Amino acid sequence: MFSASPSPTPPVEKTILRCQDIVARFGISRSKIYELMNKKSTRFDPSFPKPIRLSASNRGAVGWWYHELLHWFESRLRA
């Protein structure tokens, strides 16, 4: 017989989070994420991780490396 084992969790450095995942894990709103990335915003943060494209389309899905978000969040807590 086969035992159903859960799929292994990918290591933190190989995990990509989508916007809704960031909202759920870090408590940052979707609009705040995009304000942090917008160079014209007064809340622009150049240290916020750059998104990565998940599709070939220019307007397609994006995600962020989880380990980069953790590093950014921890640096904000120390500041």
C-alpha cells in the first residue's frame, strides 16, 4: 500500500510569494506594497525587494522571493 505523505515544503530561499501571500503573512496591504515600489510615491522604499515576473506578459503575474521579503522586514524592525 502507498502512504500519502504531504508534499515537502520548499526551502525559504526558493519560495515565491504573490501579493495576497504578502498581505496574509506580513500584514501589509496591497496598496502599501505598490506604494513602496512606486518611485513617485512619498512612501517609496528603494530597499523593498524587486518583484519577479511569473509570466511572459508585461502586465502578467509577479511575485517576490520570500527570503528577500524576510530580510527587508527584519531590517525594518531593527530601524
